[in-house]
Amino acid sequence: MFKRSLTFVTRNDSDLADQAISFGHQHEFADMAWYPGQRKVLYRKDNRVSVNISGSGVYDFIGFRSTATLAIQVNRFTEDILETEKNADGKCTYSELTTSTLALLAYGLTNNGLIFTGYPVIGYQNKMEAAGGCAFGSEDGLLTACPWDPRLQGSFFHQTTVSIPLDKVKEFISDVQKLRDLQPSALCGLELYDGVLMRYAKASSAYLGKESDVLDFDITYYRSRDPMIPRLYEDFLEEIEQMALFKYGGLPHWGKNRNLAFDGIIQRYNKSQDFLEVKERYDPDGLFSSEWSDQILGLNGTVIVKKAGCALEGLCICSEDIHCAPDNGYYCRPGKVYEDARVCTDVNLSSKNSKLIHGI
């Protein structure tokens, strides 16, 4: 057992590309939450300290607590309306309210398990690392629930999580900032899901482990319950997704990505053949395999599904307009910063923004 001392600090993101390289070496449990629309970064200064230092802090993150069902449904309804109205500025306002509320509540930190009195918050490892009251919530007839509870019309989202080698992180962040600067409100929706979470991971000798020191970029964003309805500014997020995976050689999280991230991914692991040999030796009958695992391991079939609207759900990268939603004005277009990307762009919104940028 040991204790940790945690302090959250918010700063401008102007030097994030440089800070991201060094920050992880300065704090043992460092991470960052990037709010690109607000041009802010929440830095987590989190270090091991002696058990002799007083403190009985607890981290029960707000977003992982049981929440009033009505509040969950209102939150989703609000985002649905903003999406339907293509109200990016409204999303920015809502995201500022969300992040301000989290900061006011110290993100769920308390100095003694009851109240927050100030930083640093010092507590035992098991109380500072384990976050999430939902794990201990009581059954109350769904008066409260976890935000992702499938019994509700609550939270529903896509996730893109990619590990980028540390020596390429600076250029990746700079490219995302260039893309953001073209239309700052395009990425505000990320901040409704606590922004872009950035976490450090060391190189591993595991057959399918990280092959170098990396920074994980965990991006969560709105998803319609109708797979044929496109998202507001989805081209920006698709470009970031393809940029991370292909331009910067990122490796996808095995459980937090859309289909396109896994296309041919096994070939990018130097020890993949060793893994497959062990898999065959321990499970020759494929008892622990599935159609999906065979696809992502390159053993049988492909994860890519080419059909109308396939790019909207990440089942493919668009190569034809029909892969997007041409009836809704979304066409397959090159990326704006990473021009090799192929993304579903709302041509009407893109034309409108271009005119505004050029003062027409």
C-alpha cells in the first residue's frame, strides 16, 4: 500500500505539443484531458508519497457515478437537439458548462471521502485509483442509473482510442491543432465526454503489446441511434482518426475503436506470428475464438463492410459518396490537413464556413 498526492491544473493548450512529451516523466501517474474547442488542457499532477503523510482522499469521478435518470435523459435529449439543428456553437456553450461544473465539483475528488477542501488531495492508492460509484450503486427502480445503462435512452457514443509513439506525438498534436483552428467549434462535442484523455504507456515485450513508449489518445464522441444519420462535423473526427492510425502509425485499443481501425492491424505487430503460434497451441479448436477475433487477427475474412452509409459507423473509409450520406449533403472528400484521409463532409456546412472565414 502507498499513498498518492493529486492536483489538477488547467492551462492553455498553446504548448501542449511540447508538454505532452515531458509531462509523463515529471509525474508517476500523469495524464491530461484536452479540451480542444476551449484551447485548454487539464493536467493531472499525481505522484506517490509516503504513507506517513496525512490524508484520506477519495476519487469518485462524477461521470462514473449513479446519476438521476431524468438528468441522463435530458442531457442526451439536449445533445440530440444540438445535432439535429447543426448547432456547433450551442455544443461549445454546453461543453463549457459541463467542464466548469466538473471543475467546481473537483471532478469527484474529496479530501476525506465527504468534502473537497483543496489541492493536493492525498489518499491511499486504492481510493485514488478506483473511480466510479456506479460499481456500488443500489437498485432503486431506475430512479438513478449509470449514464451508459442500455435500459435508458441515455448516453450513446463512438470511441476512438489510439496509441501514438512518443516520438510522433508532437507532430500529431500540432496537426490536430491546425485542423481545430480551421473551425474551432467543430471539436466542442468532445468536451461533453471529458475531452481527449491522454495517458502514457510503456513499451511492452508482450506479443501484441506496445512496441515503443506511447501516449494513448482516448476520444469519445456523439453517436446517433440511427446508423444512417450523419454527425455534425464528423469529417473532422474522421480525419483525426485516420491521421492517428495511418499518418502517425498509431495502434488501436483492442476494445475501443470502430471497424476501420482493425483493418490489417495484425500485420503491424512484429511478434504477431509468435502470438498466433501460441494461440494455435493452446486453443487448436478455436474455443475462445469468434468471427470477430478471426477477422481482426487476419485469419478469416475482413472487418471492413462496404455498403451504403458504411463510413458513418466506421465500417469502412469512404471511397464513394454513397458510403457517406449524400441525401443529407454528406459526400466523400479529402481531409483538410491530412489530405490522404477520406472523410464524410457536409458540403453545405463546409461551403458556409468557407464563406464566413473569407468574409464573403
